[in-house]
Amino acid sequence: MTDNDLTTQLLGTAGEDAGCEETFSRLAEYVEGELSGREMAELLPAVAEHLRNCPACNEDYRGLVELVRVRNS
Amino acid sequence: MNSLLLRVAERTQNAPARRQELDAESRAWLDGLRATGIERARALDRLHDLLLRAARAEAHRRHHLYPEIDGVELDDLCRQAADDAVVAVTAKLDGYRGASRFTTWAYAFAIFEVSVKLRRHAWRGGRIPTSDDDATWDRLAERAGISEARVESAELLRALRHAITEELTARQRQVFVAVALNDVQIDVVADQLSSTRGAIYKVLHDARTKLRRRLERDGHLNQERAR
């Protein structure tokens, strides 16, 4: 693990972070957008930042991606 | 389901009209959930079925994280998650803006509820570390592959440890030590501190910001990373 990895793991990244509530409120839109090929990390950068920094919300995001994928298949 | 219906009824009175053009399926969900009588009861049953399936699918996806939770116990957690998700969805129906399909929006509630319940259930009786003691830092250094030979990395950890003591409030220190240093799940910390995921994350975020600034000021991080 490099110093950068360690710093990121402990201190997170330093961009604007939407927080858990705002991310939750945009999560469905974010996931559907991503699955339809839109660059959601560019459209909603503070949500993307939060998903990098919050393991709990990131795991929920991954679960939603999987559910929507299965539903749409 | 009767007590669930009562909980739902208390939270969905006087719902305003929808704000955005919706696809037909999402519109049907909203119309059903805003109807009265038997039509509404049927919509709530359908919603409960949908969210129970979502909770079970998510619990199955996470099974490798919580292999000790299984069988009836797991199904009971999924049912509780579906119940709570139905209540949350109906209470927040006004917040659905039509930016996604209704079912995607509703799935998120089921996932959130089942994830919180799984984490808290798995942690039952566990002790949340409250101090950044030597064992914590030794484990952290070992995990990061840092030895005394990597002088700069060891320096960084020492500086971080000082900054935690000198810069953080008691609450920030408690949350940072638990979540960042000891990998305790935010939902578990929130439960133990009678708080919410969002509030605990805010404490963690503020702590990280203070620590980054201090480390940058002392020359351990470059300014771009610290900002």
C-alpha cells in the first residue's frame, strides 16, 4: 500500500461530498443513468465523491446496481 | 400487515400532486399508493412483495459478509426490512421526483433497510474500539505494509496520531477511531450513539477535513490532496 492509498483510506478524498442523505435521494437516478451509459460521475460529482468515501453508501449503491440489472435483464 | 397499514396511513395523508411526467408503470404505482380503500391496500401489498424480494436479493448478495446470519433469522431480518421500507417509501412519496423508475427508487429503501439491519445484527454484543492505542496503530501499519524502513510512511502515521489528539473534538475522535482506524461500520456506530448514518458520516467528514489540513500544514501532505 502506498502513502497515497493509506491517506485516502483513512482521510478519504478531498472533493465536494454530497453526504449520505443527498446521495440516497439521488441514488436511483445515478444508478439508472450509469446503466444507460451516461457519465453520472460527471453529472453528479458530489454523489460520486461520496460513493468513494462512504463504504456503507457504496455497498448500497452496488446492491442497487445489481437489482436493477437483474430487473432489466 | 395490519400494523404496517396503520403505520403507512399515519404518514401519507394530504400527499400533493406529482411534479414530473412519469412512465406508465411508475404512474400506476403512485396512483395506487395515493388511492383509498381496497385499491390502496392492493398497492401496498404489491409494494411489500416487491421490497421483500429486493431485501432478500440484497441479503443473498451480501451473504459472504455475514455467513453466520442464515435461515429463519435472515428471513425475519428481510421481512423487517421490507416492512420498514414500505413505511419509508410511503412517508417519502412526495420526495419521488420521477428522475428514475419508481421501482428503482423504492428498491433503494429496501437495500438501505436490509443493509443497516444486517450490519447491526452481525455486530450484536461487539465492542466498538474507543481509543487509538498502540495495538490499533500497529495493526494499521501492518495492514498498510509499513515498516520502520519506510521512514516517511511511519512519519505520516505518527503525525496523524498527534493530529487526532490535538485537532479533533471528543465526538470526532470517537467516530474517526471507530470507523477510519478500526473499520467499524458507520451504521453500527450510529446505532451505538443513537444517531443516523448521515449524521455520523458528517462527523467523520469534518474530522477528516481537520486532519488533512493539519497534516498539510505540517508538511505531510501536499496542498492539492489536503484541500
